[in-house]
Amino acid sequence: MSRLFTIILGTIMILMPLAAFSDEGDDRKAQVLSLYKGYKTSLKSGDTEAALKLAEQMYA
């Protein structure tokens, strides 16, 4: 029982940081996607200054 508990606890300790990083990656994807949508809208409306600012934020 003690060994099983140690193995389970060790597995959880190893996987927890990976789960935290995967959540950050999803947030970054959502942020870039919203910036890209704003970028496309700015280009369609002819506002190149706003489009350049959004492009800089996407690639930062």
C-alpha cells in the first residue's frame, strides 16, 4: 500500500507542471487568435496602423 501511494504521488507530482504549461499554451493560442481576427478586420477596413500594431502584438 505504501509503495502504491508513493508511485501515485510521484506520478501526480510529475504531471502537475505539465498540466500547468498546457493551460498557458491554450491561453496564448486564444490570445493570438483574437489578435489575428482584429488584424484581419483592421486590414479589411483599411486601418493599416492598427493592423501593424496588432501584428507586432501577435509576434511578440
